[in-house]
Amino acid sequence: MSAARPLTALRTLAVTATLPLLLTACGYGSASTDDDKRTGVAAGAEKLSAGEVRIGYFPNLTHATALVGVQEGLFQKELGGTTIKASTFNAGPSEIEALNAGSIDIGWIGPSPAVNGYTRSNGKNLRIIGGSASGGVKLVVNPEKIKSLDDLEGKRIATPQLGNTQDVAFLNWAAEKGWKVDAQSGKGDVSVVRTDNKVTPDAYKSGSVDGAWVPEPTASKLVAEGAEVLLDEADLWPGKKFVITNVIVRQAFLEEHPDVVEAVLRGSVKTNEWINTNPEEAKASANEALEELSGKALPAEVIDPAWKSITFLDDPLASTLNSQAEHAVKAGLLKEPRLKGIYDLAPLNKVLEAEGREGVDDAGLGAG
């Protein structure tokens, strides 16, 4: 695959304005009314079965497949004349709402919201169709107040949102330590403070939280503010791999536009390949995308350690999603889920086979 900068001519993103109360950041793209310039669609490119595909993801490095794939035009290249409209979200539950409302078609999202969305629709609305990233989650703390894992008792620890992937992970870990925490209120032997990732660094600086169980780059932002890494969540998982980001689709969109879904997955696979082959250029591309979303690029002391802690891959690591669902059940945030059918990996495996690669496993949770 060619280097990053020639690919920038293919950059794409026409940002949708739907769900203004749910979307937390928009702003890619040009103000030009010329669709070819605005979307990066090649002149004369043929549309697939849909004129556009609406995707959603977070302005987080754990969603770098989407950040880079859009920024470098890798998705648009596979979609031909079908344009991308993208929206960013701050946490999984709001993105699930958008998927269930039909406001977006495909999303990059964490496992806990994916499970919640699937179970709440009785398995009728969503499917996980691929993986994207593993790792990139850390427990970081104020070293003046917390010097060991046991010191967390009685302290205030931030997680991004009630029921999100990191919230469930921390609640499960605390329970395994023998601490009691009311999942809904966050009160207990450890206080769980649900705090937007954008404001967690300020909460840490003000002393309103003593630490945080958060994804990158928030974890490394806190370290830059003087926090220390007390635990890398990867160390809690066999082989140090656990799903942090999946690719999920509305079932209706998958049924109506399988060619579009396959094209997005092909773009995802090629993006992950390019990221892993060109890590420094990919890191720069992701940072450029984050700057366009937030108005500020991440400094080297934040993005460098954050980037190293994330693995980008196509395998959804289905067995780890099953474990995370069990953690949510134990925390009291989810009734025993029926996850059979949550995966449809046939389109991804078709793409991987065409690339001469082995398919991935759904851990017995496939739709077939």
C-alpha cells in the first residue's frame, strides 16, 4: 500500500448533523458545495447499492481505524461513488441510540454498549461484523494518594460513563478485589465517578477524582498531568488481548446493502494493515484527525505512549466479549444476555479470504 500523504487526496468526510443532542463533535470536511471536492469521491466513480453510508465513531485513539481510514480516504476508495457521512460520539450508549434510531448505519464501538444494544433490541437490530482494536485502557492514579492497588479503597475513580466498557471493567475488577460498589450510584468501598473523558483531566487536576480507569488518549493525558499508571488492563487478560473496539452494523442496513458493508469492512482491513505497516505515519494521521475534531493535536508525551499500548486488528476477539458480558451481569448492569447471533463475520471472512488471510472465529456466537 502506498504511503500516507499521497492518500490524503482521497480524504473524505461529509459530516451529518442528525441527532444534535447526541453527537459530541463534528467538523470534518470542507464548506464547499462541490460534492466531489467535499467527499473525495473520484469523478465518474460508480455508486454501490446505497448512495451513502453513515458511520459513527469516537474521537479516541482506540477508534483509530475509523479516524485514519476516513482521514486517508481508505474507506472512500473502497466505496467508489457511495459517499461517507460521519459523526463522532463521546461514549457507547449514545452511539447505540443513534444506531437503533437509524441515524447511522455502521459504528466503531466498545463491547459493553454493543452487548447492551443487541440485548435490548432482542437481537433484532444490531450485528458485530468485525474487530478494530485491543488494549489501550489503563488505571492511572494520583501517586501522592495511591501507591498500590490496595490503596484504591475509599478513593474516587473516574470511568467514562455508566455501563460503558471501562465502567464495567472497573466494577468487575473492584468486585474481584472484594470491594462492594453499587453499580448504579457508584457508591461503595470505592467511589466510581462517571466523568466525560474530555473533562476527566480537569477533574483530576482539581482533585475531584483520585484516578481513572480510562481509554487512550485520556490515560496518557492524565500521566502528563502527573498521574502514574497503576494497572494496564491488558495484563488482566489471557495473551494480553481483549476487545476494546468492534465494528457494528444495523441489521437492516446489512440485509439491504451487503455490498456497502463489505466495502467498509474492506476499507477497515486495509486501514489496519496500513496502520500496522506504517505506525508513525498512521499515528500522525490519527493525530491530525483528532486535531480537526477538537481543534488541538495531542502532544508527543501523550500520543506516543498511548499509541504504543493499542493493537489494531480485524479479529473481534469474540471470546473476550463474552467474558465482558459476564462481567456486566455480575455487576448488576445487565441481565443474563442471549448473545447467540450477535456476530455475523461472514462478510469480514469473505474480505480476509480475498486478501489471502485466515478467517476469524465468532466463539459460537454467530448468526448462522
